[in-house]
Amino acid sequence: MEKDRIYIFDTTLRDGEQAPGYSMNLDEKIRMALQLEALGVDILEAGFAIASPGDFASVQAISRELKHTVVASLSRALEKDIDAAWEAVKLAKRPRIHTFLATSDLHLQYKLKMSREDALAKAKAMVSYARNLNDDVEFSLEDATRTDLDYLCKVVEEVIKAGAKVVNLPDTVGYATPDDMTRMVGTVMNRVPNIDKAIIAVHCHNDLGLAVANSLAGLKAGARQAECTVCGIGERAGNAALEELIMGIRTRSDEYPFSYNVKTEEIIRSSRLLTQITGVKPNPSKAIVGANAFAHESGIHQHGMMANSLTYEIMTPESVGVMNTSLVLGKHSGQHAFEKRLADLGYTLGKEEAKNLFAEFKNLADRKKTITDRDLIALVENASQSSPVIWELESFVVNSGNMMTSTACVTLRKGEKKFQEVACGTGPVYASLRAVEKIIRHPFSLEDYSLQAVTEHRDALGEVFVKISDGHGIYRGRGVSTDVIEASILSCLAAVNRMLDETVAGQTGSLKPTTPPNFDNDMLSTHSDKKKERGDA
Ligand SMILES: CC(=O)SCCNC(=O)CCNC(=O)[C@H](O)C(C)(C)COP(=O)(O)OP(=O)(O)OC[C@H]1O[C@@H](n2cnc3c(N)ncnc32)[C@H](O)[C@@H]1OP(=O)(O)O
Ligand SMILES: CC(C)C(=O)C(=O)O
């Protein structure tokens, strides 16, 4: 039997980026887009062109960069949005305008303040408007799963008549169950007379943890485009996870006899790049890409695996790009083995990047007997967190104990110059970050701090993530070291450098703080402290 072709529409850079903590700057979006093209997604939604100049610029840049993937921009059902979307994608080899309008009574009445008739007329008019600009137009009926089914069928029929090539039926709030998806898509496929003129798409959110199950149900009922994101990132509880959807189809091809363009061996590489860029790791238990997804811990499982891996493994790690190796890395290893291992782990490095990282690896190997894969992953992710280099750590000394106030003396480098400050705090980390703040003379508050061991042993690497805020944006940083104070200072400097970098501050690379920080209480050093420190009155 010939398999039906399904199309994967990736929205990591649009719906995915709407999730707090996942903002990316222009360079980061381009890197991610290139990897998504290597992964083999059919359509890449690069952003929402009218949302901001930063979004417009990144949709335009991605349109220029991609070689064969369809590039889409989202737009409301408004001429000005559609114009912006078209301006941004028109340089793409294969551009798509994606326009949407909500169709549920709830959204029509309270949000759009429109009647069903007006919304239908608007949808038709805007699809025609977009079709005058471009052949490839997708229309989404936002909140489709809570839309009256008769009305939904009418809108689908009319927007196809107006020229939509793809009609998307999103489960915008993650309310549907697989049975609902079967009913909705099945009804549309059976009842809409011109359905053969368009592709039906599903776009499922994960509020009830059903996004992937719902997408699969939609595909089984006749949809042929599934919209999803790497690691399932997205608005609220996220979107359907691309890797789960594709591996579900691949592993259960008996249930889902579809062909697709995705190269599953690129999955881990894509997920790792997302972590490198955003600093957010998938939950260890996350299917396919979590650190434990292919780990077998208990005796009975290990025994079964040794007899036949099929006993406890429904897919191989290799099928998603995790490569096993017999190479053991340590201080006697050379650059070739080092780069080979990183490639096996799913990282592609530039020449310069590989050289710098190898030097860091050698330093680490001096401190640590065996370098594990997790150590290597931490090193790469730390090195590639695209922070500009403004301030660098020269040295630090801390004095701390349970019967005293901690003090830290930190020396930073900026270009050729060195700057030193001493500060006190309730603990050595706090004291060190205050010393950094005194040196850089730019107040910030610590919004989030987390420390975890990368490996199990006594000489484990400590990995620190911080988020800092200066009242204009929130900036993240990561630091890795065998010394947790050093890791804390390094993570703080990575965030500080992002904060001070004009190309990042104030645009998409920064996150808007949810509440403006209270400078007097929250800043590591307050304005009045600052005056004293500088000798002001
Ligand atoms: C389900 C989804 O994921 S939808 C995509 C969500 N993504 C985003 O919102 C991206 C970021 N958004 C933005 O930057 C801004 O919201 C903008 C630039 C799009 C619009 O900003 P503003 O003009 O300030 O409007 P604001 O966001 O406050 O309100 C939305 C307006 O769009 C209208 N609107 C919402 N959806 C649509 C639509 N599909 N078609 C036409 N109008 C719409 C609302 O009714 C409201 O109109 P009003 O200003 O006349 O009351
Ligand atoms: C705009 C559409 C596609 C969407 O993101 C949703 O409904 O969730």
C-alpha cells in the first residue's frame, strides 16, 4: 500500500518562541532555522512579521537563508498584517502567508466582537487578499475545536473557494480529546464539498497533555499537515512535540501509514541546539530527547536489554541521532577524538569553536579524571550560549563560613583593563555577584538561580543557570565549572554581557520581566548603596 505523505509544519520559531524563556535573537533564530531545514521539516513558520521589527527582520533573514523549505509568516486577518507577512517572506524560495481568524462563538463575541457572518466575510476577503500576493496561503480557524461544527464546515468551504491551499483546524487551548479530533476532522473531510482542493492541518496545544495524541488522531482522520515544535515548546503548556509525533508515526507505522520528509537522525541535534540557544533543558523524563529517554536503570530491565534490546526498547537511540562510542576521553585525548565524540553527540562545531572548546576540555581534563558525555554536553552548551564578550572573569577569592558574613573579592577583565571590588553577602555566591555588580556599575536583580551537578562523582561539574533583570529586560546566563562559586560568577557574567550588549538588550533576545523589579529591595545593591560605594553624597 502506498503511504500517504504528511507535511510537518514547524512553528518552534513562532508559537515556540511565544513561551516565556524561549526568546531568541536574530543569529540564534537563523541557526535554529538552518538546523530545522537539515531536520527536514516541510514548512517553517519563522515568526509573526508585524509583531515587532525584530520579528520582521528574522522572518526576512530566514527567508533569505533557507534553500528549499517553505517559509511562513503568521498574520492576523488584517491587510496590514498580511502585507507585512508578505514583505518578510517574499524573498523565500517557497514563501507562504499564514493568516488566521478565530471562529468559536466565545472568541467572536468577547475578543473580536464580530458576528459569525462578519467573521466569514472577513476570512474570505483576507484569504483572497493574500492570494493576490502569493499562491501559497494557509488559513487557520483559531479555536476550531470549540467552534460550532456546521459553521466550521462553512468557513472551511468558503476559504478554500477564496484560494486557501491549506486550512488549519487548531486546538488553540488544548481542550480537545483524540475522539473530538477524529469527529471534527472526519466531519470536515466528509462534508466539505471542495475538500480535495486543500490540505487540512492540525495544530494542537498540550494543556491536557494530549497534543501529540490529538495530532495523530487528526492525521488518521484525514489531515495531512501537522503543526508542531521541537521539544513541544509553545504558548502555555506548549504544542505537539515534533519528535514525539514523528517517532510515534515511525514506531507505529502499522497504525499511521504515512511517509514524511523528516530525518529522524537529526532529532537530537535539533533539540540540543535549542537547549544551547535558550539554556532550557528538556525534562530528563521527556520522551525521545530527555536525558533518561534511553537510560535503563533497574536490574530486570538491564537483564532484558542484555538478552535482547527489543524487550525494553521500542526504538533505538541511533534512530534519533544518539550515537554510542567506545572512545574514552581524558587528558591524553587529542583534538580528533574530541571532535568525533562531539559529532557523535550531535554537535557540529566551526573550526575556531572546536579549537577553543578543545582548550577548555584540556583544562577540565586536568581537574577531572574521566570526561563523560554529560561533561562534554555541558561544555558545548556553555561555550555556545552566544553571549558577547564584554566582561571576563580574571580571578576571585571568597571568605565564607557559618559563623561569619561572606565576603568576595572579584577581579574582572574588560579588554586589557582589570577591575577589582570586594563585597559582602549572606553567602559566597551572593557576595560574589554583588562584587560583579559593583564592578560593572549597572544595577541588576537576580530573578532566578539554579545549580545542578552535571555528573554523579565528587569531581562533578556544577552547572549554574541565572536570570537577571535591570528593569528593562530579563537576561539569562549559564556557567559551568568544578567550582560552584566560579560557575555562579560565570553564569552571571554571561547574563551581564547579554544585558550590556546593545544588539541584544531591548529586542527579542531579552524577555520582558513579568513585574518591574523593586529596585530598592531586589537589586543586589541598592541605589543608596551605590552612591556610598562611589563616594557620592
Ligand atoms: C493563538 C495564537 O497563538 S495567535 C498568535 C499570538 N501571537 C502574538 O500575539 C504575537 C505577538 N503579538 C503582538 O505583538 C501584538 O499583539 C500585535 C502586534 C499582533 C498586535 O498588537 P496591538 O495592535 O497592540 O493589539 P493587541 O495585541 O492589544 O490586541 C489584539 C488586536 O487584534 C485583534 N485581533 C486578534 N486576532 C485577530 C485576527 N486573527 N484578525 C484580526 N484581528 C485580530 C483583536 O481583536 C485586537 O483588536 P483591537 O485592538 O481592535 O481591540
Ligand atoms: C494562530 C494559530 C495557528 C495558533 O497558533 C493557535 O490557534 O494556537
